[in-house]
Amino acid sequence: MFVNLTEAKELAILMSEKLPMDFVNFSLPFYRRRLAYACERLNVRKPQQLVEMLHQDEFCRQLVFNMTVPVSEMFRDPGFWRTLRQVMLQRPSSAPFKVWFPDLASGEELYSFLIMIYQIGLIDSVSVVVHHPSDVVIEDTRKGLLPLKSIKINLSNFERIESKDQFDSFFDVIEKNYYLKPELLKKVVFSSQYFIESHTADAFDLIFFRNSGLVLTKSHQDYCCNYLIDHLKPKGLFVIGIKENLADAARNRLVCVNEEEKIFEKQII
């Protein structure tokens, strides 16, 4: 379904009112591309048809799922994971460590992190909070689902992080799908909610916001980064995608740990 700029802006406002996502602050080119993709998947041909179907709960559930962009591989950007592993190893191993994935794209990034902290002996001291607006994504991630179709690239990336373990040792294979072993997920709390609307008062030791800003307007990306930095503990880690950049207001609140992999630490004021 093609929509012009005026239609796109009107639909973004309406969808933001009806669904647990802030479509108004998506960049318009991304929003139009993703809306066309979602409507094709859901067999919606005209804007008016979309408006009418927003009254159907199951349609809305599937629309939210299709409007989000999943990460299709584990240990994406292996250099990042090797660097983060070294940074984490320098932290006290017994101190409680709280992590937030405010905008988890799909389970792959979470599973990568959980495997990493298991390998370095921190799995018992780390707790994780995960937010995503789609309950479909949350349900699959809570199960530890890793579809078979992406297994080759996942194996390749796993080898590139220079692990001594076998990839299969972290998963159970059921009906050709891989499922992360349940014990790795025992300290993860899931919420199907847009992270800014969660109004959490928690403070975190590490926040993942990798590549989420690429689909947002620049002003909203800056707002989200400052919002998340507000929820970091002093010396807490903040990570973004390697193709992303922080605005001066956010960067001035942080110390760069690794510029190439975009790992930052919150300054002590």
C-alpha cells in the first residue's frame, strides 16, 4: 500500500493513538517503507481499510509486530561483543548488575548477551529487563526461540567472537527450531510496552540501545538517548549501534570507553 506524505503523517498520528508505539517520531521514509511492508503482509490495500481494521485487536497485534524491525542474527558486529566482554570482565564479578534492553528488536541480541555473561561467569549476578511494544516478539523471546533459518549466520558470528564453547551447548533443538536453555533466561523480566511509557524509576548498570535510533527522527533519537542516560547509574554503560552518533548534549554526559564499538560510560557528577 502506497501512501503520500500527508496520508503518512495522518496515519502515524492515528496509529500512535491506537497502538503501543510512537509512530509520529519515526522518520517518515522509514515509516512509509515499513507501513508498506506491514500492509502487504496483512493484505491491506487502502488507507481507509487500515483505519477500519484498527478496531480489530488481533489485526493491531499483528500490525505492531510487522511494523518493528527484527535483528536477524546473533552476535551481530562480533567486534562489539569481543570488546564488551573485555569491559565486563573489568567489573566486579560478585556485585549485582542490572541491564536494560528498552527496545529489543528480537531475541538474538538478548541471547547473545546472556551467553556472553554466562561464559565469563556473571550469569548469577546479572538481572535483565526487556521492553518491546509487540507481545508477539515478547512471547517468542520469553520462550528463547531462535528460528532455524538464521542458524548459519549465527554460527559464523559465534565463531568470530572467539568462544571456547560449542554453540549448540546453549540451546535445545525442538522441531527444527533452537531454544535458548531456560536457565539462561531465569533472571530476565519481559514487558510488552513502549519503553518511554513504562515510566520506570529503576537505574541500570548497562543499557543497550543499538541501532534503535536509526529509524527515529533526529530530535526524538536525541530525546531517547538523554532519557536512557537519566536511567543509568554513575559509571553505568550505554551502548549504541556502530553506525549511530550521539548528540553533544548526550555525549557530554558520558565518557567514551570505545569509540569504534560505541560503548560509553556515564560520568560521575
